[in-house]
Amino acid sequence: MVRPAPDGDLDVPPEAFGGPLSEENEPADGTAPGAAPSTDLAEPGEAGPRTLDDLFAELRKVSKETDAKRIARQIQRRWQDSGSATVDLLMGRATQAMGHEQGETAFDLLDQVLVLDPDYAEAWNRRATAHFGSGDYGKSISDIEQTLAREPRHWGALMGLALILERTDREEDALTVYSRVLEVYPALKSAQDAVGRLSEDLTGPAI
């Protein structure tokens, strides 16, 4: 079991694991907590839905942060849509339980989701988030690996992994993972900042 280092006090980037989870936080598509996310990937004034590959290709090209966030929201909507009303309901309840620090309930609900749909990457990511919140970094990393096996481009899972590596004094590995994030989402400022900070820590300031 990997536990936090005694001085592991790094702030959690807002994008780690896909963002803060509580019933007070509005989901990426603005639906009510616990409700099934919208499958309409188009922003107002845009053409109809595109494939995930199309969205990721666009995400890699844009440099403006606001444009990148718009595309990222569309990707997150697709990730959040399990295709099952039952799974979506359980995921919403797990999110509420996590927001109320009811860890045992959240784990039970997420375990049920993974029995119903073991290939649903977002459920693995959500459980990784819960393990991170409980301080069990080893189990969190295990679930992150399951997430990335199903969606290697999941920048939230990658950000969570990099944060854990940083907190457990594996800065070089963390830098590698943050760099992977930027391959997927080049305009993500928290990953840019982390790469700059760790590069300077490991190699010294640029002359």
C-alpha cells in the first residue's frame, strides 16, 4: 500500500482525475448531479457531434486555453455517458457519496458499476479518485492503470498519476507523465506549469 510522503502537501490540480467531485459541483455538461449526462457534444452554434478521435485531434491543435476547454468539455461529456441509465444513476450517487465523505458507500456503488460494466473507463477513474481521497495511493494507481488501459488519452487520470508520483518523491516519473498529458492536451496550463516546475527542479533553471 502506497501512502503519502510526510511532506506530500502539493496542491491537487483542478484537472486531476477529471476535476473536483461533489454534489455541489456542476458536471461538465451542466446537468443536475446524479442525472445522466447529455450526449449532445455540440456547443451552441456548432455543427453536430463529432467522434472522440476528431475531438482529440482538435484538442491537440488548439493553443488558446478557452478553445481547448470547450473541446475538453465535449470529450468529458462523452466519457461521462456510459450508455446505461442504471450505471449513470449509480455513478451520480457515488459522486454524491464522495462529496459527503461517505467513502464506504462510494466504493460500494462504484464496485457495483464495475460489475455491471467493467470496461467503463470513467468508473475506474472515479474509483481511483476515491482511493486518492482516502490516501491509498497504491490502489489509486492500480485503478488509474485500468482507466488508461481503456482510455490512454484520459488526461484527468494522467494528472492524478503524475500528482501521486510527485507526492511520493518520484519527480522524474512525474515529469514523464505530465509530458504525456501535454501530448494529449497541449493547452492544459496546470500540466504546463508542472512540466516547467519539475524541469527546473531536476535540471536547474535555464540560462
